[in-house]
Amino acid sequence: MVRLGAFGVGLLFVVTLLWAAVQPRDPVQPDPVEKYHLAPVAIDWSWRGPGNAGIFGTFDRAQLQRGFAVYKGICSACHAIHRVAFRDLADIGFTAPQIKALAKEYDIPSIDDKTGEPSTRKGLPSDKFPLIYPNEIAARAAQNGALPPDLSLITKAREGGANYVHSLITGYRDAPKDWQVPDGLYYNPYFRSLNVAMPPPLSGDGQIEYADGTKATKDQMARDVATFLTWTAEPKLEARRSTGVAAVLFLAALSVLAYLSYVRVWADIKHPKAGAVPAE
Ligand code: HEC
């Protein structure tokens, strides 16, 4: 009897499984974000070298300096580059007195050496660019709940790198009719959720006055700042590439030498000279 009961339960189980297996599936709802999301526009960056291959190519110092001007003039209102020290800017062509003067413009958190109370002091070339907000809570409180990320490594942290930064800051537009943009957010098809909390940072031509006289169009500013942020994320990019090229040349020369020695070492065995005693 018990056995029959167990068989009945088992049968019910199997029948339920079979029944479930042949039920039609719910149609998969298309992700509405997928419909409008755009991949970053690919740009021929000078620092990616011929063919945009990323093997050769060096940074244009003038462009890096323009990019820093855009960062300082616009982005630094909300974003820090806390992994970069003032003296690192020597790499992009700033002179020692320029760096000293620049560092002095910034207040660095410190303590008062008489009272021990928190205070600030003038920046030194060895200081890092200071944080904009002391902590995440303060940042979110000031930015309507959103957190402007540190930009030092952003081109490594986002898929698409410099292309993404360029597309994001130039890609604002009106939302499609069937897309809701909550208050305080902005429509941007390059941002992962399409609604970004960052107000369009580049308003138009002439927002920055470039020291080298380049015309500061929206596209130009975006290219320059994306290039600058590529450098902050990988300041040793040029050294890495030239070491790589030198290593490949060295290995190629070594291969030729290895081949020549091989030919020489085996010469007697492969083509014995007349009269030579073959090796046992
Ligand atoms: C008024 C403040 C403000 C300014 C100025 C500003 N940003 Fe932002 N930015 C934000 C906020 C807030 C976020 C976070 C957005 C979010 O998570 O929705 C953000 C996010 C970003 C992100 C990350 C997006 C992601 O994928 O998470 C990048 C890159 C960025 N900003 C670049 C820049 C650049 C480059 C500039 C200067 C040209 C700039 N921002 C100027 C406020 C600002």
C-alpha cells in the first residue's frame, strides 16, 4: 500500500514536470534601455598611432595641456583626479615654476601645527590634486544624490575608454517620446541607464580659452579632455610602447642569431665534408 502511495506521488511529480516542460514560455520583454543605448563613437586618436592600432603613437603635448585646461576649467567643479600629483604635470610639458604656482592655487587638508585642529595649507608640487568633497556622503549631498567619480582612472574603468568619455560628454540630446527622464537627470544614450545625473558639462564654443589659440569647439574640448584622462590613467603609455617595440626588435635579432648558430652547429652532421668520419 505504502509502495503504491509512493509510486502515485512519484508519478504525479513526473507528470507535473512534463506538463511544465511543454508550457509555452512567457515572451521575453525587450530591455527598453537596449533599444536606445548607443556604443561610443570610435575616434582616430593620435596616441593610438597608425591605423588606430594602439601599438605606436605618442601623446601630443599641446593636446594634453589643452585637455588639462578643460579639466581644470570645467570638470574640476565636480570631479577630482586624486591619483595625479601636481609634479606629474611635468610629463605633459609644465615647467617647475608653473607647477609650483599651480599647486599654490589649491588648499590641501592639513592640521594646524599649534592647535592640532584640522585646517588647510597651500599645495606643494608633491601633493596630489585634492578631493572635491571630503567623502561620498558630502558628494552625494551636493550632487542631488549622484556621485561624480574620480576621473584619474576613468578611461580604464569604462568600456570604450577615451571614446566613451568623448561620446558621453558630447552625446546629450532630447529624449525619445516614449522615454521618461526623471527630474534632475539628463538623457544621454551613451550612459548605461540613459538617464545621467551629470548636467551637460560642455555648453558650446568658446567655453574655454586655449592658450595655444586652438578653437575651443565642443568636439575639440571633448577630444582634448579625453586625451588628458587617457594620460592620467596611463602616464607611462609611451614608455610601455617603446619598451615593447625594443623588446620585439631584440627578440627578432636573437631569433636570427639562434638560427645562424643552429645552421652552424648542425652543418657537419647534415652535410658531412668529404672524408669526415660520421659521428657514431
Ligand atoms: C556639475 C557637476 C559636474 C561637472 C562640471 C562634470 N561632471 Fe561628470 N559627473 C557628474 C556627476 C554627478 C556624475 C555621476 C552621474 C551618474 O552617476 O548619473 C558624473 C559622471 C561622469 C562620468 C562617469 C560616467 C559613468 O559612466 O559612470 C564621466 C566620465 C564624467 N562625469 C566626465 C566628466 C568630464 C570629462 C567633465 C568635464 C568636461 C565632467 N564630467 C564635468 C557631475 C559633473
